Amino acid sequence: MRPALWCLGIFVFAFAIHVILWRIKRPIAQRGALLRIFGAVFLLFLSAAAILPLLSFWECVHVGICYVPFSLSYIALYSAIEADSPSLTMVKFVAAAGSAGRAREDFDRVISDTSLVEERLKAMVDEGMAVRQGNVLGITPKGLGMARLFSAAARLLNLNPGG
């Protein structure tokens, strides 16, 4: 039980730092900043645990097994909070119609909105995964690495790599 409470505590601490920093000034590369915040808090915890007799070695391992995926899940979820994704927009659009539903033409009009794609492309550029030169968008080594990681995960799970 102690490792679970420590995991929750350090996650809440990292989340509080995230909220405070975003209230002061939101960084351009937000997911990178989140990785640094949540990583630094975990390293701070490990340093404190090494100096002070807070938890045993194995309890620290358990905290890490809980904290790391929990933090990475939040960081992945953050992209849906940061800006509407096309999938989230579709769900909200259909849900707003209630039991009446939506006509295909209305659905096509909402999904063809280029601002949805533009927000995502801007985020890719801000995160250093793509570069924009005029009207041309190119992938960076960081972006290529992410694409390969997701493609490998899709193959591992026997999913359609197209998303």
C-alpha cells in the first residue's frame, strides 16, 4: 500500500508543478516540458529515497512501475486536452445530436475543417517532430523515431498500422 500512496503522491506533486508552470507561462513544446517535469520529480523522489530511509529498494521499484506508465499515460492524454483531436471532434459532434443523430453531409463538413489538422501539425513542429519550410512539411529524426515506434507497436499488437 505504501508504494501506491507514494506513487500517487509524487504524481500529484508533479501535476501541481505542471499546473503552476502552465499558469505562469505555457511552454511551446508542451509534451517535452511535461516529460521533463514528470521525469525530474521522479528523479527527485529516487534521490530522496536513496538519502532518507523512506522506502526499501523494492518499494522504490514498485513506485517506479506504477509512476512511469501513469505519468506517460497522462502525457499522452494531454494531447487530447491541449487541442481537439479529429477523433474527439467527431465524438463530440455526434454526441451533441443526441438520439437524432447526424447526417453524413453534416459530418463530412465538420471533419473537413482544416483547423483540426493545422493544430496537430503546429504541435508537431513545436515538439520538433516536423519542420515547415513554406508550404512543405518535413519530418525530423525525432518525428521519424516516433513514427517507427508507433508502427512497431501496431505490428506487435497486430493492428492496422494506418491508425
